[in-house]
Amino acid sequence: MLKDSSGGDIGVHASISVAQALLGAGAIDEVRLVVAPAIAGHGRRLLDGLPPIRLEPLRSATSPKGYLLVVPI
């Protein structure tokens, strides 16, 4: 499986379909989320169509611009 192979971290930026595929396949062992202080418009949601996933926050911080950085697992 991908997460059991050697190598570094894999980052997925701006591709909800790749993130959903990896989450759905159980290939992710840590999720890092950045929550913007303002959201404009509407669109797809990261966890839509996936089985329930239990996330527990490990740590969080707020950037000087107001973004919430969350590391759940």
C-alpha cells in the first residue's frame, strides 16, 4: 500500500478528487487542514461521499492572517 512504502510525505493541494480518492482508499494516516477566515461562494466538500471518518485534533494554530491550521488524525 502507498502509505506503507518508503519515502516522504505526500501533499495534496487544490485537488479535491485526489484527496477524496486517497481518503476513500484508506491511504492517509494524517490530515492537515487549513481553514480560511472567509469563504466565498460554494462548491464541493472534502468529505462528501466518503464513509464516516473519525478525526481527533492533535494540534492547531492560527496564522497572523487569521487562517486556522489544524492537524487532526
